[in-house]
Amino acid sequence: MHTRWKSTRKLFLRSIQLEIARKKRRRVSARLALKNRVKPLKDHEWQIVRGDMVEVVRGRDEGRQGKVIRVWRRGMAAVVDGCNLRISKTKNDAGETVTEFRPSRILIRNLALIDPDTNLPTKLDYKFQQTAIDTERYQRVRQSVIGGELIHTPKEAKPQRKTREPHPTKDTPPKLANIRTWVGPWEFFTDEQKEFIHEDSQSKIDLPNLKSKLPELIYNNVDEVREYIRMLPYCPHTFFKPGTCPPFMYQKPWIKKWSNRKMKREQKLPDGKRVLFRDDIKEQIDIYKRGTYPIYLSTPIDSNHHWPRVKPEIDPKFKQFHSYLREHCEEDEVMRILNEEATHDLYDAEESEKEEANEDEIQKQAKAY
């Protein structure tokens, strides 16, 4: 009874702690909504991080710039160095009260990031950039709308982890650890399948030493070997080289798993024997035989899945100009302005060509004279 009470007491205390935390979150969000009319942002919508250079857009310190010291996401506020100074009284080691000015919180909506090129407050746009380690993967990067410069995440915002130096004998050297040692999906084929693939691919692929190159061809998801990859029961895009295989390419359609009762009912015949020749029963038997239940059998495939997840690069000035036109002009007016722009550029080019031709003629006449 005592041990049982101990376990229930832990659960009871944990539930009380979670309830207190929930009430605190609700209280903070309600205060923000009533007092400041601010809704808490989601993680992917958050733009300002610790270490960024920002400018105060509205308030008593309007126009003052500083570095973000601390970010308070729950309260939708940040502490900026040298901004919104308040008197604070503290006691030193001797017990004397010391009064000093310290920066206090400012709402995020009153701050704007600074463009590194023009040193002006700017709005943000996002673009997808190749990662330094793997050029076929992309990461989301902040971009200034005014100048188009990238605003990289500062070092202060990144998590600081203490890494020790690798041990000379106990640890694997970093150069060896970065080498890819996994063959790819080739190791999932049986010996009979490997022999069949080697014999069948000789007529289709004309390469010397084909047997040694087949694992790399399958890892790179080459068109000539895709029919062999479909022989595998489960082959997600993570098995291949990054960027060569879209998601759900080799995953089978959704199959609903039967219950044990339905399985027995479908297999049973009036004479007491079992049915095993039906295709749907064979599929279900294969599912039951597997120790793990694959993901592609439990979730339907999304046909509208976008791949690769890369957005085209758009010039921010061009984007800003066209959004301004669409806000303040009608559609016919927008098309007229764009056509005028195009004809104006052509006219300028023709004029510059004529001026150059005239200058050449004047120079020839001057030489002849």
C-alpha cells in the first residue's frame, strides 16, 4: 500500500505542477491580449533572436538601436542593450544599496531588425539556401526586404555545447567518422535477387565492372535500376543519396490492417480448412509476419506533397514594388505600368545605341579633318 501511494503521489504532484504551468501561460496570454493586444507567436513565426541588432520603431526610445540581450517568447518581449532604461536598486557585498539604470523589456512589435547594408529598419522575407555540409539540402534563411541582404543567425542564439577533444585511441577520428560506409539499399536484397539484378542489368547498362558499381547506382536512384528497387517491400527516400529520391516514390499504397477476429473469419472455410490463395489475405499475412509495422502501411500517401522543398529566389525590391502596385492600383493599371516599364527599357536601349553611333561618326570626322 505504501509503494502504491508513493507512485500515485508522484503522479498527483506532477499533474498539479502541469496545471500551475498551464494557468500561468493562460494568465500571460490573457494579459498580453487585454493590455497590449498581442497574440503569442508560433515558433516558425518568431523573427528576432538573441544577438540581433534591432531598432526601436515606436515608443519613447524611437530610433535608438541596440543589441538584443535576452528574448522572452512567452511574454512576446525582448531586452535591448541601452533601450527602455529603468532605475533598479540592488545591494552589493557590503550591504549598501546601489541604484543603476538597467534595460527592461520591450514588446516585439515595437522592434525591427536592421538591414546590414543600409543600417535601416527592415521587414523580413525568407529564402531557402544550400547548407554548407550537404549542398543538396536546403535551410531557411532570413532575408532583408530593403537591400536583399541575408541576416544570419548570430552565435549567441545558437545552443552552446561543450565538446571535448577526441581521444587518440578510444574515439574514432573525425575524418574517418565522416566517410560514408553504408552501401545503401543494396544490402537489403537477397543473394538470389542480387544475381538476378546483375544478369538482367548487363543488357541494359553498358559499364565496365558493373557488379561493383551496382550498389552505387542504386544508392543514387538512377533510372535504369528503379525497377529493381521496387522489388524491396519497404524503401523510403532516406535510404538514398539526399536530393535524388522524392518522398513516397517507392512506398506502396495504404493497406488497412485487419483485426485478429476478421483475419480468422476470412481464412476459415465451412469444412474447417483455411484459405491462403487470396491476394488480400496474402497481403495481410505479410503484414502480420513482420515484427515492425511499416509507416507506409498505416498512413495514406499525400499526392500533393511538394518536392523538392525549395522556394525560387525572388528579388525583394521587385516583390515589394509589385505588392505596392497591387495594393494601390487596379489590375488594368498594373499591366499598363508594367508594359510602360518594358517599352521604356527598350526605348532607352535604342537611344543609347543611336548616341554611340553618333559619337563614332563625330570621332571619324574629327580624325579625317
